[in-house]
Amino acid sequence: MEDKTTPAVAEAREERIVNLVADALEVSRQTDMETKWQHMQQRMRASRRTSVWMRVQRVAALLTLPLLLAVAAQYYLYNKVEEAPVQWLEAHTNPGMTTSVTLPDGTQVYLNSESTLKYPQHFVGELREVTLSGEAYFEVGKNEARRFVVSTAQQVKVEVTGTRFNMEAYSESGMVATTLLEGGVNMYYPSDPCTKLVKLIPLQKLVYTSADKSAKLYATSGETETAWKDGRVIFKKTPLKEALRILEKRYNVEFAVTNSRLLDYSFTGTFTHQRLERILEYFKISSRIKWRYIDSPDIKVQRTKIEIY
């Protein structure tokens, strides 16, 4: 059969076929480019996630490093303080003088005449330990977790957690006296065959004598025992022997009682700025005792001696 297609129709058909082929190629090319673009986007997203995670890790490291350094430094300094030898300090008073000192924990201590307190520059461990030779009044800073302990040359220890008390323990004396005003006190003292414990309550005074290793408990107002820190002398039916001992510390003198019958006398009175001679005259008037200064041939003797007869 003869093809009667005109040239114009044939040309149009060829052009359409070419266009169809071109469109197919374009579609194929665009599809391939889209696939590649999607693959590229996926790689970019993965790269961004990796980059973000790496940045997060770097930031975390920067934030963590100072913290680790701080913890390490604190640990080092803490152990360095714990391991370093503790430096001990000493507070001392001259004859006839008083002073006060504040300890590292805030405890306030008043020292009477010729007294020495040794204490660490800082307290470590479970105890706050000090050593006393002489007389001191303590206002202990409260700390239930760290007990406060006062040791003496007589091997007596007083243990508290927060309280107010007076303690007398001169090294040359065989006597230790503790007077409690507030709180609670545990006093340990040597007594054959073991160490004994006495628990004091407020307004009690415990006197330990090392000669026979005995202790006696008394009721007291505490005024006579603590008046010295306020610059006063208070006697409340105070026996002569005790009264003279108080005056010895206050005025840096030494008494010699040559009439033993006078030791039965007791005295009541309050003195603040009076001279020693005025107080002794009061004794003379109230109890008819006599007194006089004793000259010593030894020029090295620092204390004035007074005879009571």
C-alpha cells in the first residue's frame, strides 16, 4: 500500500519524536540530578550532625576541665592541710596581768595572771584540743561534732561541746578546779587504778588534788571564781586560805600564814580598784588579823612577801 503522507506531515512527526526523546532525556537528567542532590543533602546533614556533636563534645570538655581542675586542686589542698604539721601558738600573761584570746573556732578565752594557753593555728580532726597552765575562763564555741578538750600538767582533762566554765590548773600546784556556769562538762582525772569521770552541771565546782588523787564536788554561784576576768575580787564566806590565794594571783604577792588558827576565818566582800593594803586592812578590822611585809635578802625574788599573823 502506498504511503500518501505529505512531506509537511512527515516533518511534523519527526519533530514531535525528537521533542519526545529530548523530553525523556531531560526527565532522565533531572531525575539523576535530584537523586544526586538528595544524596548530597543527606551527606551534608550527616556532616552537620557530626560537626554539631563534635562541637558539643568540645564545649563539654571546656566546661568539664575547669571543674575537674577545681576538684583536683581542692582535694590536693585539703590533703595538704591535713598532712601538714599543725603549728601551735601560745598566749601568756605576766604576773598580776590578765588578757584574752580568740581561738580559731571562735572560742573566747580569758587568761588570769601567770597563765599560759597553747592552741593550734587551726583545729583538725574530731577534737579541738588546747593545753592550759594557770587559770582561764572559757566561752566555748558550740560544735556538737567536734568536742573541745582542755588538758593540764596534772593529767586532768575537761571535755565540752559548747559551754562557759572557769578552770584553774597552775603547773606548780597539785590542784585543778573546774567551775561550770553554763552547759555541761566532763572532767577526767587520774585515780588509782584508772581514770575517773565526773559530769558537772551548771553552778558546780569540782576540785581535784593530785597528792591523794581525790576530787570533791561543791555547789557555787561562780561569782568568786570568775570575778577576776572583770577586774574584781569577790569573797562570799570565802575561807582565808582561798582568799589569800586569790589575792596572790591578783596582786602578784606571796602570803605566809604563821598563825594556823586564822585559817578558820572566812570573809565576804567585793573589791574592784582597791589597793591590796586596803583589802588587808578590811581583814584586820573584820577578823583582827595582823599583817606585815617581809623583807627578803634575796634581791632576785620578784614577789613581795607578806606575813599574816
